[in-house]
Amino acid sequence: MTVFRSRPALVAGLAIAIIAAGCGSSAASQAPGNTLPAAGSPAAGALMIGTGTGSAGTFLTGPNGLTLYTKSGDTATSSSCTGQCATSWPPLTVTAGRQIVGASGVTGTFATLTRAEGSTQVTYNGLPLYYWVSDTKAGDVTGQGVNGFSAALVSGGGSGTPAPSGKGYGY
């Protein structure tokens, strides 16, 4: 028996197949030592914060798998990294009101603050989170100790001790 489908039904079926194929995990989230929250968690559509393990210990990673950092001198209500600093250390931002969920084992508290220019930045245990422009792949922790920035460690809650780096970027 031959089954004929209407053209709109066929197009809809193909669209669903294409969308489903695009929902796979990224390579960064699958890199060794990096974990993301389990699929099907109750926070569908939430910003997912993962973890990575490296020379700095177990640290937070953004949805792209890259290391997240905190900056000494920041508070739960303000970021001291603006201008050129924020170009080198892009803040992890979200749409206001979006839920933030950590990987298994991340027991700290996620919240947000409003930056001076109006964006909403994610905080972990009261400290704003940033990426480092020189980290290019999952597991990189090249910003550790640069200008008061430290990998946002899972154990102990916010930040690692900055390692002396001798790197000064003037901001």
C-alpha cells in the first residue's frame, strides 16, 4: 500500500527533523573534564552552567564550555570591570528573569546584578562571572591570576586564589 502525504505535512515533517538534528550537544560541552546539567532537567530554557576540572581545580563553565572567572573587588551588587576591562573579560549576561541552573555538584547560589550599562550579569556566591578573551577552548584557564581574576571554583564557593602571573593589562 502506498501512502501519499500532502506537501505541507511533508514540509512540516522535514522541519521537525532538521530542528531535532540541531539540538545536539556542542563539542565544548563534551570536552573531557567538562560537565553540563543532565538533559531533561526541570529548568527547560534555563541558562545552564557546567563545570570543568583543570590546574585551578573544579571550576564553573559557561554554556559554551569556557571557564568562568570572578574578580577581586567585585560585590554582589556591582562589577568593577567596565570599558576596556569588559572587552577583555566579557561578563556572563542573561535576559532579565531567566533561570540559571548549575551542573550536578554545584551547590553555590546563582543570582544576577544590573551592570552600569543596563545588562544583567550572572553572579555565583555573590560574585559576578566573566569569561576571559584569551581562553579559546574548554579547559583553558589562562586568565587565572590576571589582574585579580580567578577561576570561579565550585568547591569553596566563588573564586580561587589568584596565581602570580606577571601579566598586567592596565585596567
